[in-house]
Amino acid sequence: MFRLVIAAIALLLATLAPGQQKSADSHPALPSEDTVNTFMQATFGFDSSLSWKILSIKPSEAEGLAEVDVVVTGSQGPQEQKFYVTPDGKHAVIGDIMPFGSHPYSEYQKTLDKGVNGPARGPANAPVTVVEFSDLQCPHCKDAQPTVDQLMTNKQNVRLVFQSFPLPMHEWAAKAANYADCVGRASNDAFWKFIDSVYKTQSDMTASNADEKLTGLADAAGVKGADMAACAAKPETTTRIERSQELGKKLGVNSTPTFFVNGRKLPALPYEVLEKMVDFAAKQGQ
């Protein structure tokens, strides 16, 4: 039902109620929280099982548009949704803002090259770099992991970089990201074992037992769990994760997993499609 509602919004240009506020600088007018809530009520109010929370209202990277991020919670759990509001405040557009031009993905790749700080595997000089923004509590990320592993097994011309992007609706994802960052800095080999084990034990992890289980999984991956727990609690580790999140947001990431293949933003894909995208990117780079 939730996906059908989102699809319906995408087909309609939804009229927003008046109530926009001018920002203090040259940015476009932004809709107020009251206006967004009124819009959400008019759109989702027919279903009492749906609720929402506004995450942010900010200028879009596309000049003149306002970007609104919300989390809508229904029978499928919380899902983050983004829409854009036109300068006159009268229309909303659902979808991704895509780069355009003769080399549309080069700027994204430059941003990634400067900003990535996560563990990597594959040759440093590979013609194709895949950057994955992932949330260790996300079931879709768990489902995508076998595809990623298959790609890295079959392709010798790919470098994979893992960037943590814990979502705000997941109760232990941020803590898991901190542990993963510490494990990765202690041992690159241990990192990949660690995230695989976290995915496998997702259903047993809770906010109350996360420290105990993550410490044990770090031990099993080959690093000292107690040291990882101490590292995960440090403010500088949280800062590193926040930088990874900021990088993702700068590139329009609002769900996980999100992949960038030589700067081209992609959702989780079947292996056959992902392989074609990688092969194409490799040829384009020659």
C-alpha cells in the first residue's frame, strides 16, 4: 500500500498549501514545517496506519528547488522519501535529481574521490570504483551483500569502498557503524568478516544487546572486541561516521544500499545488471 501511495504522488503534481518562508540568504523560499505537514496529511491522511516525520527542509542541489526529506512509517516499516518543491510553492516532484551533461557523473566521482574514508578492497588503480553507502541494520543491505561479494569475486578490475550510512529510524545502526569503522581501521580483512557477520545476525540484534553482540562479532572477526568497543565510544569515531553520512547526503543518498559506479548513482541491482554497469564503466574509462 505504501509503495502504491508513493507511486500515486509521483504521477500527480501535488499542490502545497500557502505558508512558505524566505531564507535569510539567497536560497529559494522553503516550505514551512506546517505546510509540509498539511501536505502530508492531505496525501496520507486517508490511512490511519501511516505516520510520518520530517527529517529536513533545505535548498536542493538543483537551483531553485526546495528539498524535503520525510520518513513515512507503515506496514512495511519506516521508509525515507524525498520530494522537491517548486519555487512558487505550488507543486511537488517525486524522484531523484540527476546530474546532466556530456560527462554527467564526473563531478560525483570527484566528490567521492575527495571524501571517501571507508575500508576498501580491490586494486587501488582499478578502472572501476564502486562506492557502497550501507546501513548494517538495513535488511535490503543484507540482501544486496551476496551480489556485492559475487561481483568482487568475479571481477578483478573493481575497487569497492564501503561508506557507513546509518539511517535515523534504525535503533542500533549508528552504533554498528562505529564498531565497523574501528574494526576497519584495525584490520581491513577483519572488517569484511565483521560486516558479513553483522548482516547474518541482524534479527538477533537489539538496541539493548548491541554492544555485547558487536563486541563478540569483532572478536570472531579477528580483532580485540574490547578495544573495538572502547574505540566505538569515542567522539572522533562518531565524527568519522557523520562525515560519511554528510558525503552521502551531498550526493543525494537518502536510502540504503546506494551504490556509485564511477560516480553513477544506482540502487541495489540484480547481479547481471550490476555486472553490465561495471563492464560498461570500465570500457568508458579506457
